[in-house]
Amino acid sequence: MAGMKPGTVIPGLDFFKNEEAPVAKDRSEYPDWVSDLAKPMTSLAALRKMPNQEASDEDMMRYLKLTRRIQIKENNLEAGIK
């Protein structure tokens, strides 16, 4: 919740009837993994430049996912599928 002061109503999450809108908590009250959600993902260009020895398992999986996506789009274009 970067930038939200504790006690601030979180916009867009007040959709339950008869319940109050959720409020932002202090950063220390959230689990550690919540901070990772705000980190940008590594780009395909950066992954291509990264040596295999330095890449984490997450980096390798992201690289494979992005390259497969490109290959699927190219195959679809060749087949005339949009």
C-alpha cells in the first residue's frame, strides 16, 4: 500500500452491503510479500541480456512465458488468426 496513510479508506473496495469500507493499515501490519506486489517485473529485453547463471527460477519462467507468448502470436499471424 505504497503512499496510503494508515486509516485511509481504500477506494474501490467498498462494495459489500452493510459493511464499512476497508481501511489501510500500517506497513508493519502487512505480510512481507505484499511489498513485492509493487515491484515492476523484469522486461523481456533485460531477461535476454541476463546470463543464465545469474537468472533466478522466476526470471527463467518469465522469460519462457514471454517468448512462448511471442511465438504463439507469430504462429497465429501466419495462420491468419487474430
